[in-house]
Amino acid sequence: MKLDDKVCYCFHISKRKIINHLRIHRPRRASQLSECGGAGTGCGWCVPYLKRYFAEYEKAAAADSKDFAELNEEAITAEEYAQQRDQYIQSGKGTPPAR
């Protein structure tokens, strides 16, 4: 996924926004990423990805790396991510918030 791809479809939060939130606010726990526009509080699909970004952020911080954005590139494309989320929703595992 690229930086401007959506991670949280429920609240339209991009990967770039999450990474910037991590850099600026330096949360202590992955659950605090919900403070980034509500990410992870809708259907729940993005929660494993948010946890992964948080773990990579902690790893980069421990290594004193300034190149966090490069550390967490997934092999999944934005289209594959969206399709997997659609399947997740259709299977009844998550319910997007009402509009």
C-alpha cells in the first residue's frame, strides 16, 4: 500500500495520516491510534494494520530511525486491501458506521 491509500475506510484515514499521527503524537499504545480520526473504531477491519504500523513505529523508534515510512510497506495493493475488507464486511465480521 502507498502512503495515500486508505487504511480505515469507515473514517477515510490514509496510511500517511496514520504515520504522521505516530510521528507527531507518539502514542504509547496501538489503541491510541483511534485518536487519529477514529481509525479502527468502525468495522474493525483496519485494527490489525494499525497494530502493525504501531509495532513498526516502535521498532523504528528503538533503532532511532528517521525512515519509518519505508519500514512498513506491505506487499498488498490498495485494490487487494479493499477487496479483502469487502469480504470481511460481507461475512458479517464487521459493520461500518451509519452515514
